[in-house]
Amino acid sequence: MLISKNIMMSNKTNIGIGLVAAILVATYLGLEQNQQKNESASPIIQPSSEQTSHTQHQTAEPGQDSQNQAGIRVIQKAYESKLSNIQVQATGRVKAVLVDDNNGSRHQKFILQLKNGLTVLVAHNIDLSPRIDGLQKGDAVEFYGEYEYCEKGGVIHWTHHDPQQRHVDGWLKYKGRTYQ
């Protein structure tokens, strides 16, 4: 009888985990589907004139700006919905360079402001990837990493390769160089 109760409890736990996973997948697919519907729409929050002047000096490859806008829309929707664990790619301007976090795995930290005005903290693991030397306020940084919600805008992490190959490899691009 005790074994039967343990099996029943285990099955309920597995069903619960499966249900949570199904909800997360449905949420992600819904977010992606909404992104595709809004592909031709303007960003949710218009960039300020200061942000627009920064982008006029930036040369972009064909399709790069629309890809950046799509990434910013995904981040905006994730922020509004308080979602996390979403792989994103976009470009932002350095608003502040922060002191490295040297507790545990070392991380280079800086804040990027996106074209829509939202800010994200980038936590770049410098034990697994080279640090970006010479990073200054106003510099453009492109990123591919995982978005985590926070009230101040969000955190971008996993901007490096995963040596254990359990997570999608991320990266940062700065002045023509890829940091991974």
C-alpha cells in the first residue's frame, strides 16, 4: 500500500511538472506568434530624439535594424508580461558601466538602454568569455542572451558559450568583435 501511494504521488508530481512545462511552451509560442503579427507595427514605446540621434550615426547591415526592432518588441512584451527565460537578440547603447561582480562566477556588468527607452542590465560571465575592455557610456553593444524580468527593465545573461552544452550559446558584439 505504501508503494502504491508513492507511485500515485510521483505520477501527480510528473503531471504537475508536465502541465507547467506545457504552459511555459504555450506562453512562449503565443509571445512569438504575437511578435510575428506585429512585425510591421511600430515599437510600443517610441524612441526619444536623443536615442534617435545615436542610431543615425550607426551603420547597419541589411535586415539588422528590423531584427533589432523585433528583439526589442520581444523584450518589451516579456517585460510587460513579467516573463523570464526568453532568448533574445537586440542592440542597445551603454547607459552605465558598473563594477564587476566578483562573487562566485565573475561577471562584467553594464546597463544598456534600448531604442524604446527600456533599460536592461547585462551580466556577462567573464570566467567563460572575454571581458569587453574599453566599454564606455554611449557605445553600441549587440547581444544574444537570455532575458530575465525585473522591475527596472530586465537582466540579460547567458551571453557566452556553455561549455557543458546544456544551454544555447549567447554572445556580445562590440566594435566588430564577438565575445563568446
